[in-house]
Amino acid sequence: MRGRTIPENSLYVGRFAPTPSGPLHFGSLVAALGSALDARCHGGRWLVRIEDVDTPRAVPGMAEAMLATLERFGFEWDGEVLWQSRRAGVYAAALEQLKAGGHVFPCACSRRELAEVPDSALARDGSRRYPGTCRDGLPPGSKPRAWRVRAGGTIRFKDAVQGCQEEDLARDVGDYIVLRADGVFAYQLAVVTDDAEQGVTHVVRGADLLGSTARQIHLQTVLGLPTPAYAHLPVATNAAGEKLSKQTLARAVDEAPPAHMLVSALSFLGQNPPDGLAAASVGEVWAWARENWNMECVPRVLQWYAPEFSHP
Ligand code: GLU
């Protein structure tokens, strides 16, 4: 199964889509920088979207702090920032479209029930694969909690960094959630709807999301939306191989001078910045980066240890 591809001559539209659950750390800076540079080097637009659809996870004031940090680091986005928390009506319309097409079904399973099902083997990303309990109708007397998409088929795509990818949705993921039991629309539905509405042609983001891409292409296909080109950048980890995040005590990027951080992110992305660039101004770093950005130099690995930025 393949999504409708976007014609190669359309204007490049890229985006950075952080979740405001913690301050910007080195890993998010890498994704922001890679997506912005790739867009600018193609003469494209670069958008910022705040992914606060998961309102219980969003930390109040964090999105504004992230935007201020991006500005201090010399990022310039096009147009207005899109806030997912203001778009529940749009996601609800997408869910209605999925219902009308028979692509989704209500699910009554609780987390505990799913954890107890013996044959729900682990999916590729380590989460539990849905065993199909409610696929053909809710068990008598049970109440719907969530909505799931009927997943099937093999998704293939070529990632600009990670190469050819293939996922058998039924085997590797199972029927996936689009509306959670707590009434929150799932990340997959929000991302696909927003990328299409914003006309995003190129998704450049961390390789921790490589495993979500097949689901997103599947959703694009059933919703009749175009499929962008994908490039998944290596994820910055600590010495234990854990992704840098608030949970793994990653340093906030605000703690070091912006030019120094930007140059470290360029090195991490295999761009080989010259000695001494870290002492230049933020504007000079951007000028060098725009001139020299090359996606082909990005290491073809899923993750990469970033010693300088792991611990406070
Ligand atoms: N909001 C996601 C994150 O912060 C990124 C989603 C995406 O780029 O598709 O990890």
C-alpha cells in the first residue's frame, strides 16, 4: 500500500512539531535545525506546530518558552504557529470521515484487559499489539472507550536518511487508536490531518518516529490525503542509549550559548562545521549552515550518543 505522492515540483513545505512536555533539549534542536535547513535549502517554507493535542502531557507555558528559545537560536518560521489544542473540531471531522468509510471501530478494551491477553504479542516498537477483540463488534454489554483504525496491508516507503522501509501493519502494529479512552485524539490522527492541511511536503524529524510513519501513511491513504517525503534523523541519546528528554535529565539547550549549540547540532548531523564556527555569531552559523547543508551527510543510524548534552 502506498500513499498518493506529492509531485516533485511542488513548493517544499517543511515543519517542526514539538510536544511542549519539557524544555527544548539537544535532541529537539537537532530535529528543528535539520527540518529548517532542509526546507530553506530547497527554497521552501518552514512551519512550526505546537503538538499539544495530548493536553494532559502539555506543561503550561512550555510552548511559549520553546518558541522564545527557537527565536533566540535564530530560527525564523513562516506564518502563524499552529496549536493542536485548538483543533479538536478538525480531528473530530477526520474521525467522522473514517467512520463513514468503515475504517474505524469502537473498542471497549481497557489497558488492563489488553495487557492480560496472552496472544497479544509485542509490536515492533515494544508496545502491545491489539489482539482484535472488538474488531467485529463490541462484546455484549460493554461500552465503547476508544476508536481504532482497522490496520492491514504492507506499507513501504523510502526514507531520505534511513533508506527503504517496510511494515506489515497487522503483524507489526495491529489496529491502532485514533481517539483515546480519555477523549484525546491520538497523535497519529492529529499529525496526519495537520500535515495535510498545512500542505507539508517533507517531514524531517527524529528517528524515534520512524515506527509511526507506516501508520501515518496508512491513515493518509484511507483519508485520501497526500503522503509527504520522509527523512528521519538520528536521535540523540545519553550513555545508556536513552533518548534525551526531560525524563532522562537532558540539559535544556538554553544552558549553553546558541552558536555553540547550533554548531554541535550541525556536527551531530554529520555536516562537519569548520573549527572556530562555535565562536561566531548565530547569524554566521546559520549562513554557513544554509550554504553547506547536505542531507546525504547525515549519519544513517537511528541513534547516536551525544555526551556533552546528556546530564545536567
Ligand atoms: N510532536 C512530536 C515530538 O515532539 C513530533 C511529531 C512529528 O514530528 O511528527 O516528538
